[in-house]
Amino acid sequence: MSAAATAGTYSPASSAGEKRRERKEELRRHLAEDADWPRADGRSFHDCRPAFMQTGPTTAASGSAYAEFGKTKVIVSVFGPRESKKAMLYSDTGRLNCNVSYTTFATPIRGQGTDNKEYSAMLHKALEGAVMLHTFPKTTVDVFALVLESGGSDLPIIISCASLALADAGIMMYDLVTSVSVSCFGKNIIIDPTSDEEAWQDGSLMVAYMPARKEITQLTLTGEWSDGKITNAVELCMDACSKLCDILRERLKDASSLAE
Amino acid sequence: MEPNNEQFTNSIGDAPLHRCQHSPHLATAAFSSSVAAASGDPRCGAQPRLDGTVRLSTDRLDASGDGVAGGSFPHCGRPPPLWPHPGGLLPNRRPLALRRSIFPCPRPRLASAREFARRRLRRSPSREQRYAPAAPRTMVGLSEGEKHFIRGGIAQDLRTDGRRRLQFRAISVETGVIPQANGSARVRLGATEVIATVKAELGKPSILHPDKGKVSIFVDCSPTAAPMFEGRGSEEFSAELCVALQRCLLGGKSGAGAAIDLSSLIVVDGKVCWDLYIDGLVVSSDGNLLDALAAAIKVALSDTGIPKVNVSLSATTDEEPEVNVSDEEFLQFDTSSVPVIVTLTKVGKHYIVDATSEEESQMSSAVSVSVNRHGQIRGLTKRGGAGLDPSVIFDMISVAKHVSRQFISVLDSEILAAEAAE
Amino acid sequence: MAATAMDHDGGEVVTPGELLGNSSLLAGLGAYADGRCVRASITGHRRLVPPPPGSTDQRSTVEVVGHKAHGAVPQPGSVVIARVTKVMARMASADIMCVDSKAVKEKFTGMIRQQDVRATEIDKVDMFQSYRPGDIVRALLSLGDARAYYLSTAQNELGVVSAQSITGGTLVPISWTEMQCELTGQIEQRKVAKEATIGILDKR
């Protein structure tokens, strides 16, 4: 990737909720700062890693995108719409075929990234609501994601990167989908966790969001959460998603003006 | 549905026994467990209510308890169970044959349509490595009229089998069905039937967590349940269920919020622990498999006895400790924190609980929330492609919390009854 | 791609999901109506098209002219140009090359079944007397089955538009069932497309 492209940072503002929540948030941040474990990369709890995204790394594909969030590096290629495989059952509408794979060197231990089948399913679920499947009847759009380096929050980054690649391929979409996850540590919520942070989290929550339409396409939650925190975390994620989406839009517009 | 107030009526006869005001925007949920032969309740489409029926209605009922909430059936010999009182143990189980006989066959027309769809699906399943977008169960062959009927019914709060939107089907629970396992349970939710087994084996704790045992969850969708569970389609579908269950039961990576306290499974620190294998089997599928499986796992865990282990520590610490497994003494799990899953399926503008396959085929999206006894959310999964407004999701979570409380208490009384019957 | 630079001068670049206007506009290509507003569905330049003169709806159409749109996809009812790859007793298979007027980027397989070759006497069709591998065929597309698109040439304007004889010379149509080799004068059997009316077909 050339040095010309700037890394855009985005962080959800503390004004994600109403004013009342804002004050609460402020309080929490102070509490967080009192905690004796600053985040390893020097971020505050509600800071996302700098996001670097670019379209068009692979020329053979209809569309492609590269994303780098801290250590996490993902490349997504989109092929098609092309003829569905012969073994598939007949379908009037188009299909979205998603596949996530890890390079053998993506993880500290070689070939460890095994949960990619689950990720493939999750990627599909996050994107299918955003793609206008009826515009390419009976054909398939293949979305292949390759994680070059796994550095935490892999799935949200794959989702955001895949939606950028789909847009780059010119696939009709209702909206771009961006995704952000948060980890819960006791009372603290930290956004865009790294893999070290993910390994010790008490709970995690991931939101895939269509910012312009204000719709959540995918939401998963595990571990220990109290109700108030869920609302808070979802709003935090949604705000970060909107900001990430602005970066995506910028990249698409850059690519569009470059093409002329 | 624009629910306004919530009342929790547990009515036997005319007066509600128990009522509490919760969050004001929730639905009125009248919840009654009734023992009945066929009753002429016009609103239920002459659907007789069974022993242990979970009724959650969103009717704005007044306290007089009209047809829906009123679970009084004078010709029934014994009093209906009072719950939420898990302790109030009543033998509310009936012989299976009797249950079957009073359960009328629902619309045969739909059944034949589904059968047709299944036969059509018998064709060769895809063999390639891809994620099938439509889960096999959504492929129910319905005509336009039938679809309209289902959607219209849900909009009017009267579903095709006579239930209301937030009403479960009859649930029946049996424990100890698999003698080979340490704990097992069979749960029937309408025509959906699942079996969950818990098997404990001695193993070695992982290096990363030497003070914790291991729990793994697997789900198998048997092709005997439905022809569509043949081949790869079922693999993906069961993997989806499996992931959802893991997410809801195993908690965060640090172990917080897990349904089972992993440190209770340790025998010797860093050396010996119990490996718990939780297996779910779908015997018959008519929608809402996730809720049924989670319920079955909860019941199976409460049925599980882990053999008591005597460890004779040898002098040198390097040696493998000698482990003596008792076959007489068993330890019971603390299952109080095992959550149940409540899936809210959105059809049109409304959402329903405990959807049948036909209803699931009409869903735009579904949110499965796992809630424990204390009303804490332990996991959440969304299915279906359509996007949801955040406020709708929050609304669904609070409804799921409310529904789960009643679901748990029904399950508790069923567990006690099942144990008593054993 | 289809749009030239002239088409979108000045039009701002929009990305999927971005608001293009409210319900006072109609959604055109690359846009969709979402409740009361119109949003973009692809990346490209926003362009306003005034209503055609004499139409009852006075609203302008807003469209997004893509800087990059995905390749053409066979839609049911489109007229395609295909190259015959294999001829069997009951059907011939063909690779689709153009959908309407656009070339496809990916490989799409079509199938001309025996009963779809011509409109009359469909049970007497001999596939080998209708098509040969390498023929360029104009056909009407339907979605077909799981394996292939179905192509139909059961209209006068549909059938072989270009073919080579065994010797390699160009075949010239002489009737609706026969073509003649330019070099040798040999006559070969084909289901020949009536050439004059391409324009009519393209408008459907």
C-alpha cells in the first residue's frame, strides 16, 4: 500500500447517547482511567485503532478492498455476479457466497485460525441484508476474505472490508455495512479490542450496522452483560460504525475520482 | 402490536393470583398453565390446551380472566400447578398417549404442503464448500394464500394454531431418557422434539486454563427428523445452532457469564478435570429448535450427576495422580445460572415467540436472547438478513427478558415433575 | 462505463446508501426508493433526468451513473448472443456472450432444448440440422433450471446469425432453414435468424 493514502482514525464521540448518558460516560471514562491497566497500544477505552482502507488491491476480481486496523490486516475480493455452481439448487434471486480464510501465518501459532466457517456464516448474515440480491437473478456473488494477520476484532474488520469490496465491484447495495465490536471487562467497555484483549474479555458484542438506513444487520453478544451496558455498548458501536462508514465513503469517492 | 401495560396473570379460574407491574411498555402477558381437555374457547380456534401449556398472551385482559387467561377447566380432577413456584411440585405429567390423543392434528393442508416441500428437497444436496444462505428449515412449501394467512394471523394476534404472539406451544419434559449419559433430557415443544445429553469424561485441563474444566457443545440434526437434514445442508444448520448455543452457554473468553462454572469441573489443578460433552439431537423439527435445545440442555444439566472422585495424591507431583471414580456417589450441578433462550421471530411488523416451521419461513429476522434466572442477558444472536432498527432490538430484548422469566418457571416445574415421575 | 464523461459532469459522487433526495424524485438506475427518500445503490455520479415531455408524472428521475458497475447479468426476457459449444440429440449448449447489447464478463451457460428451436413442428426438430458447434446464435433467455439458462430460438428473428461452413467459409443465409458456403457453394442446414428486424428485438 502506498504511503500516499492516509490512515483515518475514527472514534465514537461520547455524545453517542443523550446528555444524561454523556455524563455517565464521562464518569466511566474517569473510572477507566483510574484502572491500573492502560491499553497496550496507548489508546483510551473508547478509541478505535487507526483504520487504513483502500479499494482495488487485486485486479483480477470484480472488486476488492484491503483493510488494516492496527495489526489486523484483511484483504477481500469480490467475484461476479457469475454463474452459480451446478450443484446449487435453483433460485430466482441472486446468491451471496461468503468465505473467510486465514493465512497459515495469520496467527501466532501456525494455522490456528480455524473458526473461519463460523466467520463465513457470520459474514454472510451481516451482508445479505444489504445486498440487492434480486438485481442479479440466479447468479452468485462470491466474497472471499483472507486474513493476512489476525490482530483482534477480525470479524468486524472483515465485514467492513467486504462491504467496501462489494461497493467497489459495483454490486447494488441498500447501504454500506460497517461493523465494530466491543469487549467488556468487568465494568469497562473497550472498543475495537486487540487479540490480547479479546483473549481475556468477560464478554463481547459485535454490531454490523447500515449507518444511512440506521438498521442493524447483525448483532451478537456473549458473556456477562447487564442490560444498561448492552444499550450503551450498542450505541457506542453504532456511533463508531457511522464514523467508519464515512471513511469507507471517502475511499470509494477517492477511487471514483481516480478512475476518471 | 402496540402493547401498553403488562400484567402477569397466573389465573386459575377467575381471579389472577399474581400480578406485578414491570416496565410499562411491555405486553400484557397472561401466562397460565392449564390442564384441559378440549375446551370450547372460541379464541383459541377450539384448540384444546394441554397439560403444561405455556400461555403467554398479549391481550389487554382485565382481571376477570376471559377465555385466554382463564385456565380453569372444571372437569379436571386435580388443581393446576401454581407457578412461578418451582417448589410447588405437582405431578402435572400425563401419559404420553393421552397427550397425543388430545392434541389435534393442525391444518392437514399445510402439513401436506410441507411434506411436498420436503420431498422436493430430497434432491442432491450441494457438496461444495459454501454457506447456504437459506437455512434448510426456511424451505417450507407454502402457497401465497397460506403465507398471507400466516402473516395476517400474526398481525391480528391469532396465529394459525390458535396461539397469541407471545405464547409458547405445549412443552413436555422427560429426564433420564438416555441411560448411557450422565444426564439427559427430552423436550417437546409442540411438534419439535429434541434430546440433550451430558456426558462427563476425565481429561486434562488446557495449558492456558489449568484451573478450569472443559465444556463442549455439539448439535446433530438427524436426517430422520426431516429429509432436509440430509447432507451438507444439515451440517451448516447444526453448526449454526451449535455456535448460537456456545455463545449463549459458554460465556466470555475469561469464563465470565458462563452457564457452567468451569472451575467446578476441576479435579486436580492442572492435571485432571472433567470434560463435559453436551450433545443436542434434533429428533423432530417444527421450528424454534434453538429454544428447545437450550431448554433441553438446561434440563439435562439439572439431571446430570457427576461421579464423585477420590484422588490419592502420590508423593511426587510429576506423577499422574491416581483417580478413583465412585459409582455410587454423584455430585449435582448448580444449574441455577443456566440460561434459557427465547427467540423472537419477526414476521411483518410483529414478533412472535416459539415459531413453527411455517411461521419461520415467513420471518424477516429473528433475535435469540439467552436470559438466566436473574434476568441477565447472557447471549444474543440475530438470524435472518433483514436489518432491524436498534430500538426494535432493545424492545425485543426486554420482551425476551419478560417472557424468559415465565419460560424458566414453567421449565422448573416441568423439571421437578419429571424428576418426581422418574 | 456506459456513461461518458459528458454524462456526469458536475454531478457529485455518491456511494451506496447515500441520500439522493426525497419522494419528489423518482429512483432511476443505481438508485432505490426507501420509504420517503431516494438513496443510491452504487457508487457513481448523481444525475437528474427531467421527466419525459408529455408524461403524467412531473417528477424528475434521479440516477447514479456508475463509475464502475458489475458485468451484465442475464435477466429473464433478455435477448442474448451465444456461441454454440456442443450439440446433442435433444439439446445444444451454448456460452452466452452478450446480454442485450452488453458483453458479459463471466461465463454463463445456456441450453437450447429441442422443443425450443422453432415454433412449429417442435417434435420433428433435428438438432444436428439446426445448430453446429461454433455457430453464433441469437436467442431469448429464460432462467432455466439449476444447471443452465434456457435459450429459445422459436421466433423468426432468432436463430443462427453467423456461422462457418465445414470448409471454413462464411455461411450466407438463403432460407430460414438453409445457409450456403461462400467458397464452395455447399448448402448446410441451420435454424436461421431473419436478419432485418434486429431493431425490433432490441427494444423489447
